[in-house]
Amino acid sequence: MLSRRGVLLGAVGVAAAGAAGTAGVVEGVLPGRPRLQAALGLNGEPGRVPDVTPGPIEAGSFVSERRGARTGWVLLRPPGSEGDRLPVVVALHGLGWTLDAFEPDGFGIPQLLAAAVADGVAPFAVVAPEGGRSYWHRRPDGEDAGAMVTDELLPLLGRRDDLAVDRVGLLGWSMGGYGALRLAGLLGPGRAPVVAVGSPAVWTDATAASRSGFEDAAEYEEFTVTGRQDDLAGTAVRIDCGTGDPFYRDVEDYVAGFPSGADVTATFEPGAHDRAYWRRVLPDQLAFLGARL
């Protein structure tokens, strides 16, 4: 039979273990961090859409040989830039997104772009193409949304007098964050001098990688950006990831893999894998892009 002292000591031990377990989860040592951080209200304030009038928004589409489908795109310009020849940032969406995210009542990007330029950021246009669920690289069925961007979309935009695509920036979230890092590495710093991403979908090993984007280990090894940080030598890189994000630890490892002296800015602040966090960091990302285009 347990004594009262034994029961009390046992209770203290359980409480201590519980506290240690909670701390371990919150610190990312144990599984379940994103869920617990959200439950404890530790993801920080959500980003706000500014109350400003957005600039012109244009939509179009073309039949893509690389995707085997009609591919839509949305072009955002800051207010007052009509008639100006603007540099371009290509924005790659996340898994499951539609182009509605780039409308004023979606993510809020048109308003955030307008506010950034009003605050002194050098003006640029943002173009967002449809990429489906492709992870922006060549898939086993032949679809290649990454090649669609580099070999079809950019030449299409380059035929316009109001856009300059000889040097482009890249922006992306989650699946699109991974895609933006990969395309920046392929294009090189002469063509893609700057890339900014939110919560990129990166993994440190093939067994953990999403089967939505990598059918098997061979596909992962062919298209992963992890271990290929040297591909971004000479490119200015910004990476923002919330500490309540499922990719947090892998993104930390990815950032740590850049060579000494690389032009990398990384932030890890309270936030989840959601638009509330991405809106919060987007003003800094837009300023980062505008200063380097």
C-alpha cells in the first residue's frame, strides 16, 4: 500500500513530467508542437490587410505545353504605375490554392503591395500563375509547372512593353516557397537576384517528404533543395517561418545549411502555417524584394 508521502511524490513526478513534456512539445523537441502552440495562443498576432485601394489587377491565360492544360495567371500592379515599365516578381502559390488568393478579397496581396509602395518600396509588378498540385517541378506524369514559369510565362510577359523580365524576383509560400527556392537556384543570380519565401515546404530526408510532391525517394533526390544551398550563391534569400509551423525544424536545418557568407536573411517568430502569419511577414518580404530588383 502506498503511503501518503509516496502518493504526493508520485503526483509531483507526474506534474514535472507533464511540464517537461509540454515544454518539449513547445520547443519542438517532441511531436505535436504546431497543435499545442495554437492551443496555447502562442502564434502571435495575425497580419492585417491594410485599408488602402489596390492597384490594377489583370488576369489572363495561355495553353501550357509544360502543364498540358490552360494555365491562368493574375498580374498585380501598385497604384499609379499605369504606363510604367516595372520589374516583375513571380509569386508561386501553395498546395490547394487558387488564383482567388491574389484578388483583393483573398490573401490581401494587392493591398499589401499598394501599401509597400506607398511606404517607399520601389514599385514592381507581381504575377501569380496556376501551378496545380505540381510542387513546381517535373512530375512523373510529365507535368512541369516550374518549366512553365521559366520557358512559357516569362517569355510571354517579356513580349510586353510594360514589364521587364530580364531580372525577376521570386516569392512563394509552402509548396510555392519550395518552388521559388528551386527556381531561383535554376535561374541563377543574374536572372533571379532575389527570392523571399514563407514557410517553404522542405524536408531533410526523403522518407518524410510529402507524397503529394515527391512520389518516391528518387524524385525527392532529383528535385530537393536541401543540400543544394550552393545553387543560390549570389542570390539574396529571405526565409520566414513560424515557430508553430510543421516545417519549422526542417526550415531551420535548411537555413543552417547555407555556406558562411551567403546572403541569407531568416526569421523564426511565433506563427503557424497559415495566411495570418504570412500576411504579417509579407510587408518585410515585399520591401526585401523591392530593394534588390
